[in-house]
Amino acid sequence: MSATQPVPPIQASQYNFALGYLRAFLVVLVVAHHAAMAYHPFAPPPPASLVTQPRWWTAFPVVDPQRWGGFSLLVGFNDVFFMSLMFFLSGLFVWNGLAKKGAGTFLRDRLLRLGLPFLVAAGLLAPLAYYPSYLQISDHTGVAGFMHQWLSLGQWPAGPAWFIWLLLAFDCIAALLFLLVPRWGSALGSLTSSADRKPARSFWALAAISAVVYIPMALHFSSLAWTAIGPFSFQTSRIFHYLAYFLIGVDVGAFGTNRGLLAVDGKLARRWTLWVLASLAALALTTSVNIVGGALAYQSKLWAAAIYAGFVLSCATTCFAFLALFLRFARSRSKWFDSLSTNSYAIYLVHYAFVSWLQHALLPASLPALAKAVFVFGGALALSWLTAATIRRIPAVARLV
């Protein structure tokens, strides 16, 4: 069989709607995460100019004087795992796509489904979402002044759309591997055949691979560094960490999205309590190491490595805990979750503008930070959901998102 011919998947997997529900839930967490950023206790003050460094406004488009300490826990918890799990879930369906379509057709479809939405999200929606950042500058001069500063940045902040282009890049890597070694997914996927009985082995493999590719990068670049080239940005220390989660997702999905590790009656799902408790313990340990060694990390690479190892452990454990929860409990169809799952991609693409404009609208309101954040989260999710359902009535849009 030639490298250009499709390789049959190990199993024609039926759609596991628990995984779709989990992906939709993660998108809701993304909206909540961004809604809370304006009220984070360590949010920096509004910028004097969009051009000046450091450009924290790209992560905090709107900063409200009202703060709540609890949001540091929410944001920190999300940051530990949710994008890693998003890449893992995205990888689950790649092998069957490659096996059924071949690399060329697969990439063409991914370019349409990811490339075009990225252009819209980065080119149009991101400037719209970041305009409230400019309105917080005391001497702002309207749209013309915003565009002058925006075009002077030397880059093009894309907001949450960074995930879309990076996922497309990972799809290209998977397609290249498929061309070079057509059976790599099948061969590695078969290694997960016992994961329904021994999920701990898969967990430790994931954690070990993540540690190897993440800790040296974090020690060299720091965990906060980002790289940006035009509209293409990524968290420098996590680039290979995310790739590892994606490729491991490809391998798990190659064996089947309804058996092995992902079996609804497998050991991972049955022992969901153990995984939830383990994730909480790992998070507590990681938080303790950060509190004790945070200041020392700048002077001691040993402490820094311990902090980064805590991230690796907490990330893998929390990912397994959420997989276990949804495999165990998302066993009956839900009208609301079906709609949320169907519209989740479009919600992810459009939510950032709704979040930042609602945060900006609430700046003069004399409300506590928690109340503002709840309003922003609920309003942004509802408006994004409605927008997604509306634009998906257009057949061409529905085929993409």
C-alpha cells in the first residue's frame, strides 16, 4: 500500500457524544475564563498606549477597578488544563479523517474549517474585541487613533483565535506523518487497547511525555513568554506540550473514540471519584509548591523545575478527571447540550468581542466584581450562542462552523 493511499482505521468509531459535550463544556469554561479576567486581583492597570510594553492588554482587554480574589483560583485552575484538553479532544478525530479521506482531502477540509474562520476571527473580530482596550486610554481619539496604534504594533493580536491556527498547524504535522508513515496512528493506537483496564498507564505516559517536552522549554523561556509573528501567536514554553496532547489524542482516537481509554464502561469512567480526588490533590500540591517556591524560582532552577513539574502533573490529572466525569455521567442525550455542542465552535470564535464590550459597558456600574463577572459571562454566552445559531442558518457558514 502506498503512502498516498488511505489506510483503513482500526475501527469505524461511532460518535461518542460525551466527548462532544465535554468539548462544549470547555468552550463554556473559556467564556467564563475571559469574563473573569477584567476582575482578576492581579490584573494590570489599563495601558497608557497600545504600543507601549508590556502589552498586558492583549490578555486583559478591559480592566475594572472592582476585583475579587476568587477569580485567581478560577483563572489559575483553567490555565492548568483546559487548552491542553482542547488539543487532546481535537486530536481524537484526526486519524479517522486521515484514514478515510487521505492527507490531501483532509488538509483541504481543515484549511476550510480552520483557516477561513481564523482569518475572520483574527482579521475582523479581534480588533473589534480589543477596541475597548483603546477606549480605556485617557486620550483616545476614536477609531482613527485606534487603527493608527493597532497598525503600529508590529504584530496583529488575534485573541483566542491563536488556538485555531495552531490546531491547523498540528493537523498539518499529523498529515505529514501520515504521508511518511501511513500506519503510525494505527500502530500507536493499538498500544491503548488495554487502557480501558489500565488507564493509569496511559496517564503516566502522558505525564512523562509532557514533562520531557515542557519542563526544559519552561526553564529556558519561562512559563509566561509568548511568541508572535503577525497574527500567529503561541505560548512559547507550551508549544510542544500542546503538540504532545494533540498527537496523543490522535493515537487514542485511532484505536476508537468509544473503546479503550474512552470506553463509557471502562475503568477510567468507573473510577471517576478517584480521578477527581487525584486532580484536587495534584492541584493543591501544585498550588502549595507555587506559593512556597514562587519567589525562589527566579533564583533556583530546581524550584522552577518543581513548579513546572507540578503543572505537568496537575494538567494530566485534571484532564483525566474531566474525561472520567463526562464518560461516566454524559450517557443520556440533552437538548441543551446538543445545541451547545453543535454551536460551540462558533461560540468560541465570536465570544471575545461580546466579553470585552460587556466588561467595558459595566465599568461605571457600582456593582461588586463577582456580580459583574456573572453578568458578563451570562450575557456573553447567551449572545454568542444566539449569534452562532443564527449564522449557522447560512448553509455555507454551517459547513465551516
